[in-house]
Amino acid sequence: MSLLSLPEIRADGRLAAAQFELRPDALERWEPEIRAATGDDAATISIYDAIGENWEGSGATAKRISSALRNIGARDVTVNINSPGGDFFEGVAIYNLLREHKAKVVVNVMGLAASAASVIAMAGDEIRMGDGAFLMIHNAWGVAVGNRHDMINAAAVLEPFDGAMAKLYAQRTGMTESEAAALMDKETWIGASQALADGFATGRLEQAQQSRSTQMSASRKALALIEASMARAGYTRAQRREAIKALYDGRDGKPGAAGYPATPGAGDAVAASLRNLLNTIEG
């Protein structure tokens, strides 16, 4: 169990079919090249991607974090985070897994812990932030379709999640739940100094503990922005994955970096446009 008494966040099954998308503003401020300066050891978990499984089958999921914690066992664990957020349910599940860990949990916010990633960060017995690092907290997002009664019901379903997050932030910081809720209503970006002052963090990371690796970071961020834009345009998750898969498969007529075999979908107009954009970014 975590050394702190942290509240459990319970997910409502009525939202199980909801899709949670990455926010463009969080993606724009995410710098995926930021990493820990030292190599990860056996008792370190690195969350350097979106929360939840993404188009290429990667991303931070509760299943992967649970497996890592089982391998670590009842030892102190360090969790390095640099994530623009993502799936709320996965974030809640990862938070609860860390909350239930049998030893000390130290969270290092290397660059960004936004949205669902900020919830995960709150599971640390210690929360340390690097220079230039940010937390972003806001109310839960969801998509609802229907008449006014459906809209009212959707708001009622989301309300407990916001209340649970406000309670968590309040317990970590010492502020009241209404004060935490007001910060969530405004969608607040919290830098390292402010996080220390407000109680969202317990310490700072030394500059020497942070490093940058530019390998594939520009393309990775670009593809995440493209997928977020496609989501806003109304493409389903399956359609987005197929288009980006075709983009990779069709580049120069070679199999893609994602490891998929070439597919006839490579000629699709959407995939062709995305391919041209990626080639421009990388070229």
C-alpha cells in the first residue's frame, strides 16, 4: 500500500463505451523527447506516451503498468512521467494500481503530466517536478448524443468523476475541494514552482536528472496531432488507425515502421495526404 492515505477513484460502468481523446492544447505543449537522464533500472516505470493504447498499439495502459509492478514486487518504485494525458479510465486504473503498491512510490514529472496523467502523478508518496515541467488539471471530458434529457443524464454521469478528482487534488494539496474544483473548471496549467507552492509537488528534480532524445520525437508528436485532428473531424478510432497504418505501409512502397504488411488501403486519399505531411515533416 502507498505510504499515504489516498482516496480511491471509482469508474462508472455507464461510461465504459466512451472514447477519450487527447487534447490538442496538451499535445502542443508536450515534448516527447524529454526523458530521465539515467537509464531505467528494474524498479523504474517510464510513462512517456499517451495514456491508453494508441494507434500503433503502444501507450501507457493499466495492463502494462500492472505487469511492471508485479515484476518489481514489494520494492520502492520510481515512476517517470512525460505524457499529454489520454484515456480517463486507464489513468484512473493506473493511479489505483500505484496507490495500492506495497512500497514507496516516487513520481518524477519529467516534462508534462496533463489531464489523466496528472491523476496518475498524484499517486506518488513523493512528487518531484523538473525545470520547465507542468501539470494540467481539468474536468473530465465525454461525448454525448441525444435529446436534452440525455444531455442532463450525461452531465450527471460525469459529475462524480470531477468530484473524485477534486477530492484527490484537495487531499494532496491541502486546499478545499471547492478550490480544487475551481482550478479544474478553469483548466489550470501548473508549473514546477507553483506546484511546490500549492502542494501539488513535494520537490524538484535536478537538471542533471533530465535529458533529451530527439530520435523520432518530431514524427511521434506530429502523428499524435494528426490523430487528434482526425478525431475532431469525426473519424472513428478504427478509421484513424487504418489510415495511419496505411500511411506507414505505403511510404516508398515499403512495409511501415509499425511492422504491418503492405495493404491496398495505402492508396486511400486520407492516407496519401497524411503520408505527404509525414514526408514533409521528416524530409
